[in-house]
Amino acid sequence: MMNHHDFQQDPDDDDGVMESLLLHDEPSNPLQPPPNPKPDHHHPLLPSTQSPKSPTTFNSFLDPPSYAEAIFTSFDSSSSSSSNGTNHSHHHNRNTLTDELPSRSGSGSVSDYLYIFVSDPQKEQETSASLVPGAATTFYTYLITTRTDLPEFGSSTSEFAVRRRFRDVVTLSDRLAESYRGYFVPVRPDKSTVESQVMQKQEFVEQRRAALEKYLRKLAAHPVIRRSEELRLFLEAKGRLPLQKSTDVASRMLDGAVKLPKQLFGSEVATAGELSEVVQPAKGGRDLLRIFKELKQSVTNDWGGSKPLVVEEDKEFLERKEKLVEFEQQLSGVSQQAESLVKHQQDMGETMGELGLAFVKLTKFETEEARFDSQRTRASDMRNVATAAVKASRLYRELNTQTIKHLDKLHEYLGTMLAVNNAFADRASALLTVQTLSSELASLNSRIEKLEVASSKIFGGDKSRMRKIEELKEAIRVTENAKTCADREYERIKENNRSELERINKERHDDFLSMLRGFVVNQAGYAEKMAAVWEKLAEETTAYSKEAAELVVYASSFTLAFGLDVLLSRMPPSSPELADTTSCLISSSCWSTCCASGRADGVGSTQCKASFKVLSNSSPFVDASLINSTSNTSLVHSSFTIEATHCGKSTPFIASPGGLPVRSSNKITPRLYTSVFVLAFFSFESSGARYPNAPAVAITLELAAAVINLERP
Amino acid sequence: MKMSTAPYDLEQQQQHQRSGVAASSQSPRSPSSSTPFLSVSVTDPVKLGNGVQAYISYRVITKTNFPEYQGPEKIVIRRYSDFVWLRDRLFEKYKGIFIPPLPEKSAVGVLKFHMFWFITAEKFRFSAEFIEMRRQALDLFVNRIASHHELQQSEDLRMFLQAEEETMERLRAQETGIFKKPSDLMQIFKDVQSKVSDVVLGKEKPVEESDPDYEKLKHYIFELENHLAEAQKHAYRLVKRHRELGQSLSDFGKAVKLLGASEGNSLGKAFSELGIKSEILSTKLQKEAHQILMNFEEPLKDYVRAVQSIKATIAERANSFRKQCQLAETVKLKEIDLKKMKGKGCIDLKSWQKLSANIMRQLKTESEQATKTFESIVRLMNEEIGRFQEQKTLDMGIAFHEFAKGQARLANDIAGAWRSLLPKLEACSAA
């Protein structure tokens, strides 16, 4: 941490910082993120960290915010800024989680907010009589704080808190599943009994806390469920959870067994209360006969050739369902690949960091052992490499944090798909109930028919048959009532399914779009930052750029100034695609001019360097200049350096004492948008060749260009 | 190709600058040019033979105007063991000079393994990569020798560059037959080490230089190897990481494209675009992996090899020093011996003088020779270490520059690809 504070104090002195990082900070691993980082370090894209002077470890360490940064800062901040102000007072320790909240729960509007925080897990003893005395079981309760302005919540204060245990959440979830059939009710976190045994207690409790918070927030984000009585009670009611547990299996079983005949055979008029039973799915062993019947029905549906009387007729729904199934498959595929991508991104960052550290060590070593200047040069080059690698490693790490954050939507939707499947199951079971009741009706009707046919054969009627018919008719009436209820329930579920599908399609569109944008923007933004890091290194090492790889000399023409014999030759390029050296030999003496023109190839070069060597055994006067530079491309050279080296004998030609300088260089700043340059050489030799068979002036042109520091125009 | 010639070009330039040799000499229009030049290229690796006998042969092309050479251009076929022969001969003859390192022998083994057991497209790619890396390393090796002001005069180099294949084969066979040299420089070094440990164990009186500067140098070289090996290891891992990330990006792209197809609408299109971009970037990552391997990892490895070559020279110097000490000791002992002989008077003075003069002359010549050898090694090493440092600063600089450029290019490609998606996403959200 100390180390990072150093950076903040002096963000401009990058070199000094690196120096200290590389040479004096051996014990504190510069790769590691600061221990126990504050949330805003985690989130470099929050608006608060935008200013380069702000107390972040990283941004101040890097260059001031770039063009790229400005672009992608604005994006992520739009979703997090609204929450930023609100979460400072209470939950500043978790504001990274909060910032996801409003984007979904608020659905844009500032009012109607419902924020839920889960915190402060506490161990408690089971007070109610445990079966085995002395073996009191313990459990954890969590403080659930709600902040809302929804009118449904009766509390006068807009903020309240209750303590709940996991069991309460299970109750809530069961009740919601009962009351909101057909809705995509978010699936509650798993009991994860295995993890509770295996994991460290602290870790497990924290994991569960996070899971609960996520779950409750998802409930709060659901347009219908957030206004549900069940959720309100769960969040608001003081003391024990007033929600009744869904009837436990044993009592249900008894209940069901008693109620069933009434329901389906209608020995008495079904009351409204009993009819409501029929709208619930026949699971949980509540009514055995009904289960049996519905099972038979489903078997008939599956295997029997007979078509059920009521079939899923909604083509559109079936299509959508099928599509969702496919979607779920692809989604899980993407989610897997995303995980592997994140892992490899992480590995890359780590390896880059290790490489950086290796060079940090090398730098230190070479600096300590240096006996030659070349070693010191190398050490400083290595330091630059180390700096760049460590920076890149950090960028990879940050990028990964962002990538995880955004691609987590995929996981979230896998969870949503569970809820969707549950809702579809609700629908299927409601349909099954309808189908069962329909076939029940049909069989009742056919029995009446048979009885009627049989009784019609006996004139005057068969008393007992007539009574039977009456009974059956009553049964039909009850069953029809039940069926009407079941139909209504089925329709309701259908409608719920439909509206939910609509909602989720819209939401998914938005969510995925924002996920894609988040992913893409961060990938691009961090890649740009990395590019800047490496370009800086490329610039620092540009002295070593040996080849004019980026520079293609496409023409080399030499003009005679005074019609003298000029022998020109172009060096065969060392490789076919590259002509980096041009040499011309001027065999005779006198004024001559030769030009070489080149074209910088590459994007946005800002520096160009041309060097040439003059080898002569007499006295040439050579000058080179950029005499023409025009282009319609958008390349920019901010500087153009020409370096001339004279080898061999150099006697004064002009009245300059001591001859020509061995090395001369001049810098030219061409106009903007320059990519073509022409070099001109004037060589003058007064007395001709001194040695037979040797060229008077041999000029070797070596055009070396360094195209670096890529910048967007 | 570009890369293969580049480092040596620079080296040559530097060499030429130092020795005042003109660089224009390569121009074909200047055959009469007074500037001597010797440039070699190792090209066209071809697999010859079958099974375990298989090896790679290279075409070694020499262009020169050295008068000792047969002509301006010569092409010979050489194999790896020929290069080893050259290296060993030079090591033997130019004691004190850091002989340029050769790529590892083991690489060939791996190569063979790949070639004969896993001829799948993927493995072949690795093999091809391997062959090319080795070719570059061999090219660099020969050109380093050719540009070294002393080594370039070597007769063995001339043989290597010009002898017919049969001659070369005979030479190679002789070498291994008669001299029975340790096949590897490292072997020599290990021998010395064991001798040194013998010394430590008291089997022999310790004979070692105690020059603190030289001690420091030795320490430096040994430590340097460790540090470099670590850097190289991470560099190699980085190559792998690029490949892995490339692979997972490609898989991710495929999965995202499928998701896009199932989604259908404008969002689906956005997904598909993302998938396509991922796949494009995947190939860029693979390319960059190759670039890092060739232009960053290989120079680092070459650096490690060079340090190992210096270690061999250090071992040689220790040998030579020991020899010199032993001879000096022998001279002293012999003198005492002779004096004793004289004192006993069992020989007449005249013949004693003659004998002692003879013996002493012979011994002293030998001793002086050893001292001279040792001193020459010391002198050469002092020269060489400066050259080595300069050379490596340059080599590393190039490697760093290439690495930085490659990474910058990759990062820019990535940024560009993703950024180009943004307008599409924007349009999608507007729709």
C-alpha cells in the first residue's frame, strides 16, 4: 500500500516511480494488487476515479486519461452513477455490488426504488425444542435491510431491517412459487448442504450472504413480485416471519386424501375454498388420488394414441418455448467458453507479470554488476520492458475483473432460465389438471349415456339407475366447476407466461446489449491502454529499430545535376518484400544529386528517421533534406530526423576547418499529413578519383525509418 | 525471412564500423571494391533420410571477396553436426574467444519425434516452426563467426563454407574419431567442475585464479544465466498463453455465434458480429504468439546460450591457468632437483650445465608457452566481454523493440476490432 501511495503523490514522475518500484521495492511484490483494496480501486471506471489525481492505485500510475479512457469511462459510469450517491451512508463496504442494482430494479424511474442489503450474519441457537436434548442446533441469521419508497410498504420510514434465517427464505420462495404460478420467479439459492460441510464456516456464510442478497435483489427487480405481499412481509414484518410455511408434506397428504373425493367426485357441493385446491399443482403428495389420476393422464398423453381433449394449442408459445430451450443450450455453451476465456485472460496477465518481474530482477542484477556502459544501457532497456510488462499485467488483471463483471450476466441468465422452466412446468401441470378433469367429465358423461341407454330400455325407468344418473350429474356439475376453475387457472398461468416472456425478451435484449457493450468497451479500452504501454516501450527502444520494416522505399531515382556520369545501383533487398537499403555509387566526380523517396507504410507514424552513410575516399559534400512531402493519406510525421555518417577520409572541401563532421543530423518537421518524403543528396568532388578503379564517392543510403507511437488522427 | 537476416545485418554494420570496413561492399556492382566482406546465409532446410536416421540439411550460401576463398559465391549443403564440428574446432583453436552458441541438439530430437510420430497438421506446424527457428539460429551462428574479426579468418570456417560434402563428412568423422573430444561444451565444463570439486575434497591442491575482478566476472556470468533462464522461461510461457487465449477466444467466438444464431434478431446479429471478431482476433493472437517466439523468446534463449558459451570459455581459462601453474611448479622443482644433483656431485659440472640448460630451456619454453596461452585467453576474454555486452545490448534492444511493436500491434488490432463493434451495438440499442 505504501508503495502505491508514493505513486499518488507524484503521478507525473513515472520514471522515478518505476525506479523505486524496480529497485527498492523488492519485498513488496509490485504485481500484487494492494492488499484489501478499497472498492473504488476495484472499479476504475467509476466517475469518482476519473480525475488522474484521484486516489486510485492505477490510473495515476499510468498515463493521464486518454481518448480511449474518456470514451469508455462514460459508458460504465452511466449505470453506476445513480447508485453511487446513495450507498455511501450505509454500505460503503459493498458499493461494488450495489451499482448493479438500480439498472434493473428501478427500471429507469427514480421513484419506486427497492434496495435490499443483506449483511451481518449472526450465529444463533435453535430455541424451540430440538428433538435431541442437549444437541442444540445453531443457525445463522442475516440482517436484511430494505430501503424503499414503494407505497405497499407500510413503514413510515423508508428504511427498515429485519433478521431472517435461510429457512425463512425457503418459505418465501415456496410461497412465491405457489402464488405466482406462471411467473418467472427467480430461483432461490441452493441449500448447498455439501458446501456447508466442506467450506470454511466464515467463507460459507459470506458466500450465502452474497447469494441471498443477489436473490432478494432479483425478486425486488421483478415487476410483479416486488409488489407481492409475501416479499413485503418477509422484508418488513418484525420478529418471526409471519408467512405460513407451505403445508408440510405429512399434513398435506392427509388433507389431500380426505379432500380428494369431494373435489373430483363431488359428493357435496364444492366450496370456493376447496375449489382453490384445484388450481394448485398436484405435487407434494397433497392428494394421492389426484396425483394418480393426473399421472395416468400424463401417461396417456405420452403413450396413448388417444388425443387428450385439451392440448397445448398455443403455437406461438410452443415456438417460443422451443427457442428458449435452444437459447438455454447456447447460453450454457457461451457461459462455459466465457469462463475459459476469463481464465486464460487471467493466465496471460499473470505470465506477463511474471515476465515483468523476471526483468525487474535482471535490471537490478545488471545495474549492480555493471562494468560497461552497454550493460547500463541494457539495464535501462530492461527496466523499460519490465515497466511495460508489469503495467500490461495490471491492465490484464483489471480487464479481467471487468470481463467477469459483464459476462456474469450469462450466468445470471442461466439462473433465469431455471425460473422460466419452472414457470413452464407450472403451465404444463395446470394443463394436466385441465386435461384430467376433461377426461373425467368425458367418462362421467359416457357413464350417464350408458345408464340412460340402459334405463331407456326399461319403460318407466329404473329407479336405481335414475338415482345413479342423478348422482353422476351432480358429480359432473362439481367437476365442471372444478374444471372451470382449472381452466381459469390455466388461462391465468398462460397469460402470466406470455407477459413474462414478453418482459424477459425485452429485458434480455437490454441486458445482453449492455453486457455486450460492457464487454466490448472494456476490451477495447484496456487494449488501447495496453497499446499505449507497448507503444511507449517501442518508442523507448526505437534506437534499435534496425529495419525499415514499416518503411517501404518504393522508388529510388537519382538525377544527374550536371549531366555527369553517375553510376547508380540499388542494393538488392535482403528479402523480396523489403528494400531497406539503397546505395548509389557515383563513380565520377562533380555535382550530382540523387534522390530517394520513400513512403511510410503503417498507421499514423509520428516519427520517421532516415539515416545515411557516406563512404568516400575523397571529399564529398553531402546534404540531405526532405524536399517534398505531400500525401493524401492521413499519416502524420511529427518529426523527421536525418542522420549522416561520414566514413573514410573526409577532407575539407568548403572552408570549414577540420573537415566535415563525422556525424551530422538535422531534424525537419514536415507538414501535417505527410507520408512521402524525398531525400536529396548533393555530392561534390573536385579532383576526381584518387585511386584507380575505385569510385570517387560511394554513398550508401540506408534509410531507416521508425514508425512508432501510433495515434489516432 | 526479414527477421532472419536483420540481426546479423546490424551486427555486421557494427562490426564494419568498428573495423572501418565499408558496408557498401555487398553491392553487386562493386566486385572490385576494396572492402572485404563475407556474408553467409543458411537456407532451405530439407529433411533427408528416414526414421531415426533422418536429419535436416541446409543450403549454406557464401558470398565473399576474401582472396583466400575460391570465388565470390559458393553453395554447400551442411547438416547440424557440421555446424557442431565448426563450433568445436573454433573452440579448440580460439581459446578465450566467446564462440557464438549453437541451438540445442535436443531440439532435433523433439523435432524428429514430432515428424515421425505425429504427422498431424498441428504438429507439423510446430515442426515447421521449429525448423525455421533452428535455421535462423544457425544462420545467426555462422554470420556471427563470419563477422567476428578473428574468427572470420579461420581456416575451419573456410572449410566449412567451401568443402565438398564428402570432404566435410570425412573431416567430421576424423574429428570424432581421433580427437575424442567431449561432444558438448557443457561436458567440458562439467569435467572442470568435477576437477574443481576434487580440489575442494583435498585430492589436489587448489589451483585457481584469485583475481577479485575475475571472480566477480565469473559470479556475474553464473548469476546471469539463472536470471536469463527465468526470463526466457516466462517468455516461453507467454507464447503459450497467447496461443491459449487465442484458442479460447476462438471457442468463445464460436459459442457466441451459435447463441447469436438462436437469438435471431438484431441482438443476434450483434452476437454474431462479436463472435466473428473474436475469431479474427484469435488468429491475431496466434500470429503474435509466433512473433514472440521468433523475435523475443528465441533471442533470450540465444542470450542464455551465449552465456553458456562464456562459461565454457571460463572453464577453458581455468584449465589453462592450472596448466600454467603446474608448469611453473615443475620448473621450480626441476631447478631444485638439478641443484641437488649438482650438490651430490655425481655428475661433472660441464655435463650438468649442459643437461640443466637443456632441461630448463625445454621446460621454460613450455611454461612460457602455457603462460602465453593463458595470458592470451585473459586478454581475449577482456576484449570479448566488452564486445559481448555491447552485442547483447543490441540484440536485446532489437528483441525488446520487436516485442513492444508486436504487442502494440496486437493491442491496437484488438482495440480496433472491438471498437468497430460499438456503432453496431449502438444501432442495435436504438432499434
